[in-house]
Amino acid sequence: MRILKLLTLVGLISTIYPGNAQNSKQANIWYFGMQAGLDFNPGNPVALTNGAMEANEGVAVISDRAGNLLFYTNGGDMPNVGAIWNRNHQIMPNGALVNQPGCASSIQSSLILKKPGSTNVYYLFTTDCYENAFEGGLSYSIIDMNLDGGLGDVVVSGVKLTGKTNESLTAVAHANGRDYWIITHKVNTDSFYVFQLTANGITGVVKSKVGPVINETAGEMKASRNGQRLVYCGNQSPTGLYDFDAETGIISNYRFLNVSGFTASFSPNCEYLYVAEFLSRRIYQFSMIPRDINLTRVLVATASAYIGSLQLGPDDKIYVALRNSQYLGTITRPNIKGTNCNFVEQGVYLGGKISKYGLPNFANDVLGECVSYPVENVSSYDVQFASRKPNPREIILYWDTRTGASAYRIGYRKAGNEVWNYVTVSAAQAVLSDLEPGAEYEVKMDAILYPNAMFEPVFNHIYENVVHGNKSPEYNTRITASSDFGFEVFPNPMSGKGHISLGSVTDQPVEAILSDLNGKTVIYKKWENGVSGTLELPVNNLSNGVYQLSLRTSEGSAHKKIMVVN
């Protein structure tokens, strides 16, 4: 960094936001700076002097749930050796970060997340730096801790997600309690990119255009423990506070903070925000409660050394990186208003090792929670389609509505074609017309559009395909257009009433017969003049069970099993 430049279906889930009881000790070991480290397992931090890493700026460390070190990294080469070190302080197999897209001169060079649903697989995310013109952007590698005798091995290296991002990187736990959002920002734009990490890998990206254009001088990005607030330090660009929606990944409601922030941290109770200015060596406190947050700004500290990263610790104190110091500064009571938060410049002695600009980067939930609350109607953004076929040249697609969405962009093409066709609709339903009867079509949800954001499914970063080297198919489902008389019934199972959609429009009489499994007719209806569109099938008076529905015309007959669950 150049510092001195001036859809699965929506379910009903009740869960507690992941927090301290689940993750607390994953952040108990820190390595940073010039072979410096801290061990929080005893309660008060104890200096570690056995680290192998030299890091001028951003670093990442991860421990297991018992607080035992797993591995650590400086994210990439320049100016020091870039690598991933195991718990024995040796470079992992395939862990030398030479000719990789990351950069150790990025203020948030790296971030480690456990793959959702896994006990042994971790994702390492890295950002590139100003010195490399940000060309490497945001990338990831995958580490399997079951390999090399439990010391770990890098099984996938340096896969680029997007280019030209700032040196800013954080992660927020998804509202569903399983997944993560990985957040970065495109350089010299007003666009945040928020990638979703699931048990299937990286499945989509939310692009929010909000706030001012942020240039290459940007500093840290941090989220509050409850996942509701995001601060982005612009350094020489405007520093801002944003709202974050942990269900959708959307960033909104920019508020300018009148400070040239370079690094930041929220208090453990989420009530206060601390922002540090690099050149002035000052730390300011803001209250998150009042409407006009700028009016709450208080100068709480001035340091004698240049201030680097502010990082909340497992002991609920905020630690302050001080360049070329044998100490970390400490805000000992960050939940207290004003200067009573108590900044101590020589807060923790590093045993003779040296602090630089960076401290370990963690997801918002790893260090605990400030609020526990239930979450309902959350979506994992998996995309699935159901379809109806009213005639041989049309397919009607429908899917679950996404809260707050203003439009949906659907892609479709005949199987084997290279070119996609697109249709954008405002409702959760689309009609594909002028199709070839009997032909197979590939269909995908290309984007979910919001007033100031867009979610795009990602098709090339599914975990199994990345690990085994196979590219994911760029579609979500295949649907065949009707070629003869047929019909669709939806929903199935059905309650109260269902709907019948014919595979072809006919002017001939149509009979519908619903029979139980003993062959007894329970519903009979005839349309003398033919039908078009959708027919209702009332089943509210039927007993629960399986039935056979038959449709007959002069063109032939077709049959389907349906289930009634009144």
C-alpha cells in the first residue's frame, strides 16, 4: 500500500446469530508484524516470539475452537516473503505465495474462513495492493487441514474472483447462520462486491452501488459484531458508515464521517465506532445511536507513532498497531463513552518483536456477538425454477420472490447454442415464447435486481468443481418444450386447490378425471369448447393421499399422480 500518497426455496428458520459461544477461541492466537505474536488463551495476552512471518501490513490467522493455532499468512509477497505457515511455523506444502495474486503490502491482505459445513476445509481470501496496480484483485485459495499429517496443505491456489479491488476486505456471517458474505470494493468506483460463501463454494455476488467513489488510497473495512453496520475508511477518500443486510448482502444508507480514516474497529457492544487517522496519529470515537453520528465525534487518543490496524480482541479490548513499536496500543474499555475508553499507548509488550501496520483480520462473528436475535424467512440464494408449459412454443417459469427485489433477469438458450437470450421481468414469473416444440432449453437466473444493488449467481467457483478442475455449467436447469398433448399440475403436493396447465391449446372437448388409487372417480369435469390457459382443480373436500389425474381429448390422453395434503 502506498500510505503517504495525499435460490433453494425460502424456508422458515429460527436461529441465533453465530457468535461467541461457537467461535470465540478461533481468534485466540495472533501473528503479525516482524515475527510478533500474542496468545489470548491465558486470558490476558501473552507475547509470542516464535513466529516465522514478517509482515509490513495485513495478516490473517486462524485457530481451532479450542484455541490451538492452525495456520497464518501475510497474504502474498512484497516486501517480505509471502507464505502460509502451519502451526509448526513451517511453510505449508504449496503454501509459498510466489507469483500469486495477493500482496503483503495490502492493509487487509488476507482473511481466513472455514468452509460452511466442513470441519477441515478453509478458504483464504487475499487482496492485491497499490504497488501492483491492484491487478490481482480479490482471490482465494483452499486449504485442507486433513492433509500433511494434520498440518494442512494448499489444494487450490490463487483463483481470482474479480480484479481491481481496493486493499479492503472483511466478512460478515450470513443471517442464515451457515454462510458468509465476503466484502470488498472496486477501486476508483462506488461499487461494493459482496461474495457469498456456502457449503457449495462461492455461489454468487451482490453488487451494491452506494456512497462516493473511493480511490486507491482506501484503508480498512470493518463490520460490527451484529453484522448490521459497515465502516469503510477512505483515507484520502471520504470515510463512511453503511448499513449491511446480512440476509441479502446489500449495502445501503451511506453516511459521511468527517474524518480521514485509515483504520477502524467497532466496540464489542456495537454502540461505538473507533476510527484512526494515519498521518495525524489520532483516534476518534463515534456513537452509533444518535441520528446525526458526526455530532458525536470525540478525539480519544493521539499516538506518538503512526497508527495501523485497529482490531478487537477476544478479551473485548481494541488493539492498535503502532509502526516500528515493541508495543501494541490498547483501548482498554471500548464500550465506555469518550476519553474514559482509556487508550494506553504501551498497552502490550511484544517481547522484543516489532509491530508494523497490520493486525489479524477476522470475520465479524469470530470474536463474539453484541445482539442475539431470531431470523426468519432467510434465503440461501440458491436458484431453482419450476415450469408450466401452456403450449408447445411456450414455457412459463416461476420462482420464489426475493424480498426487496425490483426485477429479475432470466437467461435461456436452446441446448447446444452458445448465445444466451435474456428477459427481464418485475414479477417472479417469466414467459419464454417462440420456442421449438420438443427442444431442450437451458435456463439460468442471470441476476436479481434491487434499487441500488444486484445479485449475480457465480457459476465457476463451486467447491467440488474447483478442487477437481471441472468448470461448472453456466445454467441452473434444463427444460424441454412440449411436443404433443400433455399437461402440468402445480403445486404438487397441493392443498385446497391446484392448477392444471395444458401442454397445448385445443378447441376440442377436454375431460378431466381425478381418481383415487382404487379407481373411483372423485372429481369429473368437461370443457365442451376446449380450453386455453390454466384450469383450477379444487381438492379441499378430498382426503389426504395420492390420486391419479387423467386428461382426455380427441388428440389423446395423459396421466399424472398428484398428492393432496389438506
